[in-house]
Amino acid sequence: MNPNVIGVAYLISALLFIFGLKQLSSPVTARQGNRYAAVGMTIAIVATLLDRSILDHHRGNYILIGIALVIGAIIGIGSAQRVKMTAMPQMVAIFNGMGGGAAALVSILEFLRLSTGTHLAPAGQGATIMISTAIGCVSFAGSMIAFAKLQELMTGNAIRYPFHRELIPVLLVVIAALGVVAAFVTPNRAVFFALVALALILGFALVIPVGGADMPVIISLMNSLTGVAAAFTGFVLQNELLIVAGALVGASGTLLTQLMAKAMNRPLTNVLFAGVGAAPVGAGMTALPAGATVREISVDDAAMLMSYAGQVVIVPGYGLAVAQAQHQVRELASLLEERGVTVKYAIHPVAGRMPGHMNVLLAEADVPYEQLYEMDEINGEFQHTDVALVVGANDVTNPAARTDASSPIYGMPILNVDQAANIIVMKRSMRPGFAGVDNPLYFDPKTAMLFGDARDSLSKLVSSVKAAGGALVAS
Amino acid sequence: MNDTVILGAYVFILAIIVGFEVIARVPSMLHTPLMSGTNAIHGVVLLGAILVAGQADTVPTYILGFIAVVLGSLNVFGGFVVTDRMLQMFHGRRGAQR
């Protein structure tokens, strides 16, 4: 096809990407924005398939490309439709890894095509091949580890290994040196594939020491890296749309990474090098008074306490998502409201496993949007709250983050649940949270624990509140 | 450095500025969908995969090109569908039918 037609199609795609991204940053238009971007992508794919280099010289390759496209589409759409909302973060991680892997393979293929024998690739392409190969490999390897950790194929804890702080800069320098050699000195394939191997190792080395609680920041970082890798494949192939779309994602992904790190009060360098959860056992326990005990509460007592409260604030956490209990929570909240109790939800910026993850889960259960309060809006309210009901949240309620400078999560903004008159914590067991830190909240005299599966306990609470309602009318 | 590389650099820098500006004021509730949406957009690397697979003419390049297209295609299709599923949740509340 005429290259000008392809150029115009690419221009339309680029505009649709920018417009879609703009709309994605407002709740009302977000879904539409995603669709605009998808339309842009469709136009771009069709235009690329009509590229003259394939159409004129390699028509046989259409079969190969077609089969590969269909396989990717079937697996991609199938798994995206089946994945549970709770498993969203690892789904994003794995799709991101696929993109990083694709970027690396594109550059590897261009290297094999352009540098043959003693013939170097043109300087501009040679350099950008090295960059996109290295970044693509890092993103691929890092995303796979992030996926494995979130899917619990490997421990979600931070894994320390000796010299990890030193290893990463050393790897960076060696990779850069190999890149310079392979791009400008000798097109030696062994040198190039050593770069590939070391970049994969760098990806593993970066993410293995990161604890599960920090994984959202890492996924976001890997996302922006894949964007940058895609942009550099655009330089390699001299394809402007790849440059535009890759740079857009690289920039917005970097900004998003910073916003997330800020929401968790975890500067990126801390996320990468501090390794929360790797602290020796006992480090987080210093805040606990000696001989502290926890108090348990029965379902009926908990139901009674909430039924006669003026205001109940529900603090949902990842445990709620795991138990798939968002519908039961909503039912309990409606019942309490019918009894005249004011119900609010306190949403920590990183509730669930990624910022905004909890909003998605509660929206799925038809929780009215107006009842969701962000951390800064709700924190002043806990003083006037009769009951704070913590459902499967842990680290985001840990007062040690505010008071104990020795705690690994010190400084992280938390929900001031401990200021409520009564606190009911629904939890499976006394196991520490994702950050692997003990929570003094559970030993607070105002706190009562309701052990068990969140979904199960909430159902019991619902029937108990119903029964209490009946008794109230009868008396 | 030739003209195409310089031109590419212009495009790259301008797109970075647009990328920063366009999402500067995003509420935290949209962080996850936005990450997922941008994740789908960088699936654009699929175009690169199609172009290199189109040039393939030896067995190793056929294989690598094939894998590259599969990976890019997974990123694009999976990415957009998963984002749409997330964003679907933000609608149809208050008793609306799903």
C-alpha cells in the first residue's frame, strides 16, 4: 500500500491513543477512552499488515503472522475474560511481560538481520537495538517474577541475596559496555547474546528482593519500561507510531509509578533496595507491650455493637478481596443503614494490591460511589466513629507506621482506625500482613478480633443484625 | 546520526511531554485501570513484531518472529479486554442490571 496512506493511518492511531489516554484519567469517560485506544490499535495493526515490505516480497509470511496473531488473541482475550478481579494485578504483570518480551525479540531479530559477519548495523539503529533489547529483557524478566510472586508461585516475601545493592549497578555497567561493543566495535553475536542474558538476570535481580506489598509500584515501573523499550524499537524500525505510543506509556507510566510510590510513602529507591519484609523476625514486634493479649468477640456481640452505633466505618483490605466478600459487605452496610446507622467506607490508596483496586472491587458489588472515602477525607472522622470494622486489612491500619520509628513501615500513611471508639478486626488468623510486620492495633484494649473467613463471618453478621432488628421491633 | 534519528528524537520528546501532561491529574481510584490501559497501549510493539516477522526468511527468524507476534498480540488483546472489564465495574451501580 502507499506509504502515505499508512502514514496517515498511523497519525490517526497516535491521536486516538492520546485522546484515549486523556479520557482514561477521568472516571466518567475512562471506559470510552480505553475503546478509543483499542480502535487506534486496530487501525494501526491493519495498516501495518499492508506494509509494502511484506506485501511485495514476503506474502508467504502472512500465514505465519496470521496464526501468531490469532493464537495471541485467543489466549489473551480468554484469560482476560476469565481472570478474577482479585487477580487483576498479576494479569497486568504478565501482559506487560509479554510486551517487553516482544520488544526484545523485535530488536534481536533486527540485530541478526542488520549485523552480519563483520558488518555493523548503522550507528543510530545499532545503539537503539541495544537499548530496546536490554530494557525489553529487563521488563520481561521482572514482570515474570512479579507475576510469580503475586500468583504465589514463589514466596511473596522479599528475598535478600548477598551483595544485591552492588550487583545491580555492576550489571548495568557491564550491560552498557557490551552494548557499546556490539553496536560500534564488532557485531559479534556472542557479545550481543551475553547482553541479552545479563539483561534478563538484571530483571530477576531487581524484582526478587522486592516484597509483595511493593509489587504494584514494580508492575507500574515495568509497565513504563516496556513503553520505553517499545519506543526504542520504533527508532530501530524507523516507525513513528511505535515511538509516539511507547514514549506516551513510558512517560505516563513513570508519573504513575511516582504517584503510587508517594501514596505508599515508599520512594522508588526504597522499594528497589530496602526490601520491607526482609527485616529479621522481631524487628516489627518491638512496639508490642509485654504480655499483650488479643480479645475475641462473638458474631452476635459484634452485630449488636454495630446495630446500635451512630457511625460505622468499614475498612476493606485485600483479605476482603480474597474472600470475595464484597457483596456480603454491601449487604451488611445496607442493613445497618436501614437501622439508621451512617456507613462509610475508608479506602486506603493502596487497599487491595494496587491503587484503585479496592474501588473496582466495591463497584463490582454495587457499593454506592458516594460512600467511598479516600484516606485524607476519612482520617479526621475516626474520632467520631463508634465502630471501625476492619475486613481483611492489615498493614494500612498499623499504628506503628505513625508511632514506631523502628518499624519497617514507619512513615507510610495509614488509616487512623485506632482512634475509633471500638474496633472490630475480621481476620483469618494472627498471621502478619503482606509486609510481614506485626500490628499493635490487634493488642489495643479497644480492639476485638472476629476470627474466620471474611465472607463466612460477614454472612453470619448479616443474619445476626437481621435477628437483632426483629428483636427491636418485638420489644 | 542521520535525519530520521533526529526526527524520531523530536517525536519521542514531544510524546513524553504529552504523556506527562495528559494524566497529570488522575484520581487514585483510576490508577489501576490507567496502568492497565497504558499496558495495552504499549502492546503497539506488536506492529514491530509484524514488520520483523514479515521480513523473516530463515528458520530461526521464522521462529523468533512468530513468538514476537504471539507475545505482542497477547499484550494488545489481553490488555484492552482486561482494562475494559475493570472499567465496566465503574458503571451500572445503584441497582443497574449487569
